[in-house]
Amino acid sequence: MLSFLEIAGCSFVGFLYIAILATAVTRKTRRRPTQPAHPETETDSPPEFDRAA
């Protein structure tokens, strides 16, 4: 039968492994350039309405 320290140690090592894996995955996906939310709209066109007017 496993002791409490063995179970706690295995759980801690598993948690660290998942945390490192998640960090690596999120850093890899952050390197890609983000796509615009609406690629069909032009960014340099003036807005259709002006709130200040």
C-alpha cells in the first residue's frame, strides 16, 4: 500500500508536468500573428458614424 507521502509526491509531480505542458502550449500558440476579427473590413476606412457630431 502506498504511503501518503508517495501519493502526495506523485500528485505534485503530475501537477508540475501538466503546468509546464500547458505553459509550453500557450507560448507556442501566442507566437502566431493574430488574425483580425473581421478580415473583410478595411482598417484604414473612416468609421461610418461619428459620436462627437
